[in-house]
Amino acid sequence: MRDAYIVTSVRTPGCRRNKGAFKDTRPEELLSFILNAAMEKTPGLEKKDVDDVMVGCAFPEAEQGLNIGRIAPQIAGFPIEVGGATVNRFCASGLEGIALSSMRVMSGWSEVAIGGGVESMTFVPMGGNLPRPDPEFTAEHPDLYVSMGITAENVASRYNISREDQDEFAYNSQMKASKALEGKLYKEIVPTPAVKFVQQADGTFKKETFLQDFDDGIRPTTTKEGLGKLRPVFKLTGSVTAGNSSQTTDGAAVSVIMSGERVKELGLTPIAKLKCYTTVGCRADEMGVGPRYAIPKLLKLAGLTVDDIGIWEINEAFASQALYCIRELGLEKYMDRINVYGGAIALGHPLGCTGAKLCAQIVNRMRERGVKYGVESMCIGGGMGAAALFELCD
């Protein structure tokens, strides 16, 4: 089986739902822009040479429905011969898109493919616009439809993750992100056009565009004391707050993936190879434990141990579940390798985009630090975990 090379991996900023820079920017605009940005950053590659585009989206309806994986490339100017599909594995959708594109290259079915993800949580709310769970199955298995916040509370109470530890974890995420923002270290971000509607003197609104070049959910002024004063959101006597949970966010990210032959033809220097990807199921009412099971499964497939991994991106859906997984996996001794520029508590969790966003983050961190192996992992609504192994190219 051939190797799948990631030659370009970029993302838009992540911006707060309803309040952030992308609140008036449609998801097709975010995705089509970042597709074009990725192409521009891949010298010699023409749009006609891309075989297919696989786009993750957790709630593919309304503005991000009708197969946004096909529509956005058309908006971006790809030829009609270039196909596109929308992939849904909830929080791992973007990583699933990258994995599917990589497998096409590995199998020899494609020479060039693009994998990515998009989510506008402003335009399409968590859960979608009209969720309709099966009434009979819901009566027997309500856990499959439970609020993600309640699953985080379940993890905290079942596995003794204290409020203080959750707030400490959240504080560190914000501080790492604030330091990275100040140092302009998010090299994977492409300044992205954002739309706003400005009221005119006559009462009408004019559409204007500006460039957004940073994640606008980062809070440099966060304090432990301030986090400690926040009330629980999902359970009156709980410990999960807005401050120790991921931010709901808008954004898009993509990776250009090629065979070794095409890399040589174009004279490109790839960043990394996707070596292995796996998923696993777990109890839906504690879905946050997913990485605790997906990561060992991944490492066993790859013949590696946690000690071999130089950098980690473990999605911070909630501090409670991230902390639990880190402790169970014996990773506390490697905290300086985990989410080194902050995680979703500070940077946001744009659902279907997150897996692709974390890919852009981890491969660029690997290149920056000269780290051979990196692992990306996340929990998934409905009770799953996903994990991917990346190897830095020489």
C-alpha cells in the first residue's frame, strides 16, 4: 500500500458562534475560501488534478446542507469533473474526511485528494434545526440522545474529576493559547474574509468584508478565580461550566493529500504522512472517554507506545473528559506535549471542522518542532472515539 502525503494543511480562524467574526459569513464561503487558499499554497497543483474532495460536517443541513462537499468546491472554481462528498462522524467528521481521502491515495484510486471539514454553529445550531429522534428507541436508550454537557458531568462524577482540576485545565488552555496568539505562532491559519452588515444612514444595511486572522475566542484575561465563580451549566450541583467546556465555533480547514509519485512530479516537500486511523465505540452517556480507548487501539495497530509520541492534539470537548483520558493513558508526565498552543476550550470546537483543524495544527507543530510522531484524537457524540497517527516527513 502506498503512502499518503499531506503537502498542505491550513485552516481559517475559529470564531465564536453568534458573537464572533464569522457570525454573518456563510459556511460555503468559509470552505470555498480555505480550499482556494490550500491550492495557492501548493505550487504546481492545478484544480483539475484533484480527484475528489471529502468534507466533514456534523450537521449538514440548511446553509451547510445539499452536499456542501460538492457545492463549496464549485464555488471555489474547481472544474465540474472534480467530485465532492459530505462526511458525518460528528466531532471526528473532519478527520474522517482526511482519512477517507488518504485511503483513496493509499489504495491507488487517487493521486490527489483533499480532505477537510466545515461547521457554522451560528447558522446551524447544535443538534440541527429539526432533530427527530426515534420515539420508541429513545424510550429504551435515552443515553444516545443525551446532552453532551450531561455526558461531561457523568465523566466528572464517575471518575472523580474535580471542579478545581477542570478549572485548572481550562485556565492552562487559555494561557497556552494566549501566549501562542501573542507570539503569532498559529502558522496554519490563513487570514480569512469575513462578512458583516453595517447599517447605513437611511436604515438599510450594506454588506462589507474584512479579514479575520486570529481565533477570537481566546481570553488572555482568564483567571482561576474567575473560572471558579462560574455556575454549572448542565446540572445544578455539577462542575461543568462555560469556562471549562469547549467553545461553540465557526470555521473550516482542509488538507491536500498526494501520492509519492505526484509529490515527486511537482517537486513538493510534504509535511507529514497519515500512517494510521481508527475509531472505537463507548458508552453514549459518557462519550468523552472515547480517546481513552481509541488511542491504545491506534498505538497497537502502529506498534508504538505513548512514549514514542512527541506531540498530541486531544480535543478538549470538556475539561472533565480530556483530563480523564490523559490520566487513564498515563500522559500526565507529557503535559508539555499535549495541546501545546491551547485546545478547544480556548480555540473552539467547530464540530465537523475540528478533526481537520486539529490535523492542520498538529502537522504544523510537528514540522516546527521536528517531532517524528504525532497523534490526534477526540471523543464523538453518540459514544465513540477516533485517533490518527501522523509521521513527519524527512
